[in-house]
Amino acid sequence: MLPVTVQADRIALHELTRASAAELQDGGDGGWEWAPGGPHEGSRFAAGKMLAGLETSRHRTGWGAYVIVRTEDDRAIGGIGFHGPPEDGRVEIGYDLAESARGRGYATESVRALTAWALAQPDVEAVYATTDEDNTASQRVLERAGFRRIGDTPRPISGREAQHLFELHFLDQNRD
């Protein structure tokens, strides 16, 4: 099955292939010309996680890691993707941007585009994300993308004190 591409106004999200994920994980560029400051370590980690999913047959096309490409200059500016396929109608999203691309709305546009794609799939009712308590920039991205903070995670993730949990439901997306 071919990798998924999701188009938005100023960016395109290209799902990683096995080869591009392996190259990113190994410290390369994954076949993309990156904006200064990229690829971010989170993109490399996501590529490795996707490869692990391919090895265990847990990965499903569309539910992996994507490169965020700015269409005006065809440069990769970050990564976005899912933490695995949907479970019980929910799927978790994560993202990062090269520092040189921050503050221009690309993260919000990317989150909106990939969330809309996910919510259009028959097995997804909600998309969620967690942010570190002190990562207010990421929290603002999620809020601008239509997510609502629904609470805090019951246990620390990534060795931090607390993380905030945000979620967007199918019904929220279709409300006028």
C-alpha cells in the first residue's frame, strides 16, 4: 500500500516510507531537504518507532510518522504523526517543528490537517495529544487546532511531573 499524503494550504504531510524512516532514525535526512534546525530529535524517534511497528506488524499505513513539507520551497520543516494505530476509537498525535519554522502557524495547520484525516477514517472517533505542563506553545497549537484540554494524565510520562491531556472528538469537528 502506498504511503499517505495529506495536503493543506501551505504544507503537505508525507508519510514516511520504510527507507526514509530508516535513514532518519540513523541520523540522515530521510530524503528531504530540511529547513535550518531540522530534523528534530522527535522526528528521528518517531521514525524509529514506526520501523519497530513495521517489524512487529503493528504498523498500519496512514498511522505512522509524517514529514511536514512547506510547499512554497519544498523543504521539510518538521514531523507529525500517530503514536500507533487507533485503539477503541481513539488515536494519539504528536508533532515537532524545526526552530526556524516555529511561530508561523505551520504546527497548527499540520495538526488540523492530520486530525481531519484521522477523523475521516471509519475507526476513529477522537484524536488526543499530551503536552508537558510547561509546554505552553504546544498547548496553544492544540487549542487553535480545535482541541480542548480534558485533564491531566494520571501518571507522569517522559519523566516529567505532569502532562496535560487534550482531545478532539468527531462530533466536535463537525459542529457548526
